[in-house]
Amino acid sequence: MNNDFMLALDELCKEKNLDKATILDALQKALIKSYQKNYDNEENVDVIIDEETGQIEVFALKEVVDEVDDTITEISLKDALEENSSYHLGDIARIKLTPKNFGRVAAQTARNIVIQKIRDAQRDSLYGEYIERANEMITGTIQRQDKYNVYVNLDKIEGVVPIKEQVPTEEYPANAKMKFLIKEVRNSSKEPQIVLSRSSQDLITRLFELEVPEITDGIIEIYSLAREAGSRTKMAVFSNDEGIDAVGACIGFKGIRVNSIVEELQGEKIDIINFDKDIKVFISNALSPADIIEVLVNEKSKKSLVVVSSDQLSLAIGKEGQNARLAARLTGWKIDIKSSEEYESLSQEEIDEILGLNEIDEEASEVADEDDALDDEDISLDLDEENDDTEDDLISDSEVEEIIEEESDDTVEDIANIDSTVKAYEEDESNED
């Protein structure tokens, strides 16, 4: 290598935003390995690169000793002093080795290192760019499709849509431009892997953010979303400005905004409803387009019973239960739908069962039973303790007689006095009555 190479390296580092010190460090390590591979595998060497001239020198590293036992790792003090008069015993001497033709090896190694570092820098740059865009929307061009994946040209890099992120009803023709959600960005040794999605609920959110400026500005907010990709989506919205209709803004004049999104999703139906803090109203809205007669709810179990007229039952439930299923996911509540006739035939116990009220009663009963059981156990323990004490205190009649016999006459007299006092007290009580 020469000065021209170093000048070219400087320009390349500026152009590609590469760190020159990192490249030179990698080059030094690569040259050491290259020397050991091509010249001496056992030699402990160091490589010095002059950053100004590009000149490369190879040195063997050997310990200075009195007597040499291993010529590969040791050098005598006499020979070391011939290289440099400042060496002492125990020093590590640097013996110049630079072999012929090593310049050619160095040049080839340098070329490979620079190419690799450029690739690494490009990979890191791409990864940094796309990792910051994770969960954002991006437009790409379909390149090809195999049995499992769809490959998308993102200009700087290729993205992939795995089968689980595809929509079964969609087609992905070559050269078609489509919008995707950046689902995941994975780093790898070659280049970042960009995982794209067409089935994610977040794609719906990003499409509405693109089409409805009021959402981007925070005037309108998306409360919740429920999607069965390729078929139907329900979206609940609300407005932070009383003067702006959230649903109307999302639909747009003559449906222009929502129709643009439906077209991008290749015909997927989108129901936009108003979110309401009143859960009964929210559930009614979520089941649109069906008309609801009544909604019964249990806040604790998050279960609801919805009553509709017979002609609205199939509309409320939807094809294969889709409308009810999406409404349940949208609200986060379990929804049981009955016709008015079915509802009227239900007993109160059956209604309580649907709403999960029986579960709460059972839980309360179980807690009460547990408390009673604990109380009984405490009482039992107290009685046992008292009985133990009482048994210790009790004495038999024969023991009483023995005690009396053993007591002195004074003691017997005291007992007689006590008996008479008690008898007199009882007579006084009787006279008062």
C-alpha cells in the first residue's frame, strides 16, 4: 500500500460515512492473520500501518532472555541489542520481519476489509433507518411471490410478507404498488430483514391517519379496532371537539376518505362507529347496522345481554357470527344476543346466568362459607382450650371428701358459713320477687 491508497481511503470514509480508525484496526488484525497463514503460523507478530504513507511493517514479538530455549518466542540479549540498544532482560523485543511480496497480500487484504466495512456500514445504516420506522406504514412494489412469502421492493432494501401476515383474499401481482405495515425489523450478518404485514390492525390505523388529518392532529381519536383481515373491520372513534363529527370526518365527503382505504384493502368492509362512555350505548353502536331494543349489562363480569327484534337478529349476529364477534372484540365485552321473543321466555335465573350474576353470588357465597368455616374453627379451638382448662380444674366427689377430711375444723366451719350465707341471699331474693 502507498500514500495514494491512504488518500483514497480518506475520501471513501467521508463519502460512505465510515470510521477510518475502525477500518485500520480491522485491517491490522486481518494482516496479522494473513501473515500467520501465509508465512509463519506460530510466530507472534504485530503489524504497524503508517496512516500518512500507507507503509506496512511486520514485527516479531520475542522476549529478551539470557539463554534461548525457543527461537520462536525468545531472543538473546546480545541479538536484541543489535536491533535496539535500549533492550533489557525481560523486555519484549520487536524484530522487523516484513517479507517480500507482503505488500501484494496487504493490498488484497485491505481491499477486502474496506469492502466488508462498507457493507457493514450500509447494513447498520439501513437497520437504523428502518428500526425507527417499525410499526409505520410504507409503500412498496411487489417483486415476486412463492409458496410462503411475498417479496417487496422498498427501493433501498427488500421486504418480505410472510404467509401469516398476508390476507387470504388478496392478490399480490408483480409490479403492483401496495401499502404495508413495517411489522418487524431484524438485524442479520448480511442485511436487515424487513417483515411487512397486510393483515395487521395497525395498518388500518395508519391508513386512517394518512387519509384523515383530524386524526393526525389529535382532534379525532381511534378508541378501538377489531379486524378480520380481508373481510371486515369495525372501528370506534370519538372527537375531542364537539363541533366535529368523528364518524363523518372518517367517512369524508361522499365517502371519499373511507372509500380510498377500502380500495387499498381490496374491498374489505369498514364499519365506523361512535365510541360512548355509556357501555350500553357503546355496545348498541358496535352492533350496527342492527337496531337494538335493550342492553342489559353486568359491569363486574363484563357480560351483556342484547335484545333485538326478530327481524334484526340475523343482522345483529352477522354472517357466521362475524358482526357479534367483532363487536365483542371492539368493546371488550361478552355479548349474548336474543330476539325479543327469546328474551321474554327467559326466567330471571336464566338472565342472571347469561349476565354472570350467579357467578358473583356463588363467589360471595363461597367467601361467606369460608368465613363461617374459619369462625367455627376459631370457636372450636377456643372451646377446646376452655375444656382443657376446665378438666384441669375439675375434681371428683371422693377428692372433695378427702380434702374436707384433711381440712381443720376451722375450714369445715368456714364452708358451713359460706353455705348459710348463700342460702340467706337466695331467701332475700325470693322475698323481693
